[in-house]
Amino acid sequence: MEKSMYGFPTRLKILREKMGYTQSDVAKKLSLTRASVNAWEMGLSSPSTPFVVELSRLFHVTTDYLLGLDDCLTIRTDNLTEREISVVLNTIECFCNSKEK
């Protein structure tokens, strides 16, 4: 598995900002202090395994992606209907086909 150029601190910050969350928002969702989240983003400390799992759930990504071990994003479909899943897959296929041309 090829290691990403982005490690955990960068991935965490990027995902947090994409979701529109502040460090305080993430801290509240995990019952932590903002300083803890800030220390993770600064690379001063690392979260324990349970917090890595909770962060992956919060941001809808795999733990490998969050940790920078994998660049492949996974789309969770467990809350979608069969029709919605079909639309998502068709949309992805359209993007893949347009890149082949």
C-alpha cells in the first residue's frame, strides 16, 4: 500500500473544514476539549484508536484514509435507497467514462 503525502493531521483538518466544522465542533462531538483537536491537527499528539474510529465515522471515511495510509475514498451507502445508490454509481461511471475519452 502506497503511503499518502498527507498524514493524519492534514487529513483531519481538510475533512473538518470540508464538513464546515470548527475545532470546537469536533471536540464537542467527541466530548473533548478544542485543545485536543488542535493538538492532533498540529501533529503534537495523536488520538487513541477509539477516537480515530469515531473521527472516521464522523467524516464518513475509512480509518486508513484518515490516517493517510490510503488515498481511496469510500462512499457509505447504508443510509441510501437502492435507487439513490444507482444514481450515485451512474454518476461515478459518467465521470470515469468522460476521463477515458
